[in-house]
Amino acid sequence: MSSEKIVIHHGNCTDGFTAAWAFKQLNLGVEATYIPAMHGEAPPPVAGADVYILDFAYPRAILIGMAEQAASLLVLDHHKTAEADLAGLPFCEFDMARSGAGIAWDHFAAGQPRPWLIDIVEDRDLWRYTYGDRTRDTSAFIATLPMTFEAWDALAKGEPDHVAENGKAIRSFIEHYGEMVILDAVFRPVAGQVVPLINISHQQASDHINLLLAKHPEYPFAGSFFLNSQGKWRFSLRSIGEFDVSAIAQHYGGGGHRNAAGFTVDKLPWE
């Protein structure tokens, strides 16, 4: 009798959900429970299950406890702070050169070529934009979709140029909205440094924060914040170049990459 399969993926994240979709696509007929996860949340019960954690990682002590209970555990991630925290754990695999979706597809695909959707999601998540406006326009269209496997199945079957064309007007709106949002930026101390911040939820936060950074290049980083449904303040941070916002996020119990990181706190850092 096979073990229950549990797939935990980064919640509210296109890359994380696409990683879960990749698992499902490459394991057709395999019954699994899919669980979105956020930093600061407790993991689900995993006793006796085969557990796959994609584009996400719990703190070291929690993962060791999960490994002791689960039938098997595999973590596929690409976040810098998690790699440092989890060094030496045999069930963790990291690759900073690929996104969570890219790592997941490549791991489970057994040589099957990537669909275009994986490459586009990875291109945006790593902020490379190798495909230029195709990535920008397609990402804008993806932002309108519900995070369901049915929506992703239909998306992946679409012709890439047609999908990108459908995203052009949406991208134009997002960019115009961002121009309006940054007019209401505030300047507050985060980890001892006063930086520009916008009060906005996570949707398209990366685009708006990078626009804010472009407007205020004299600051080492910028960010967004909002009060979530659990009454906690959620921050996203972005930087350009060598400034490491993952270190700022770690200061508040979060993590991420050098140029993109986040954290969640009970009260605002400047209060």
C-alpha cells in the first residue's frame, strides 16, 4: 500500500503554484494533497506520508521533525536564506540558477522538455526577462487567473504569442496603477534604515516596488507592506545590485533572495 502524497508549495506565489502544477502534470494518476504554505505558519500533519515541499522551506528544526514523521521528505527550493539554514540536510536540494517551478519540472520530468509556461514563470521569478515583453505581457495575463490546476492546464495549452497578446492591455493597466501607487509612498525605518514603502497587498507588488526603486535610486532598497487577514503585517522588500535584502528580512524572521525577500511581523517596525 503506497503512502499518502502531500505537496506543499509556496502560497500566493505564481512560481510556487506552477511548481505544484509541474508535479501534478508529471505524476498523472497520482493522488496527492496540495497545500499552499506561508512563512510563519505551522506545517500540516505529515506522519507516514511522502512529502514534497516546492519553492518553499520551513526552518531547520521544523523540517527535521517532519523528516522524522514522514515516510519520505524532499525539499526543492532556490531561496538563499533557506539554503544557508538547511545546509547539510540530505533531503534538501537547492539551485539559485532556477526558479521553484523550473527545479520541480526538471526534477520530475525524466528528460521531458519544459513547456513554455515553466520558462516564462522562471524568467519573471528570477527577474531576468530573457524573453523581454513576452515575459512581461504573459505574466500580466497570468495575474488575472485563479490559481487552479484547471486554469493552468488551459494556460499551458495556449499558443505563447496569443497569451502574451492577451496580456498587453493588462500590463498597461498594472504599470499605470503602479505610477499612481508610488505617489503615496511613505518613508519609514526598516532595520534602522529609512526607505520608501508603499501600502499595498502582494498582488503585483514586485512590479510596483521596482518602479518605486527606479524613482528613488538614492535608497538601498524599497518595499511594500499590508495588514493580512491574520492581523499581521506582511512586508516585501526589493533591491538592485549588491544590497542584500534577505539579511534585512532575516532580521525580522523572514527570508528570500539577495534582491527580493519578505517577512511577516506582529507590529510595524517603526512602532
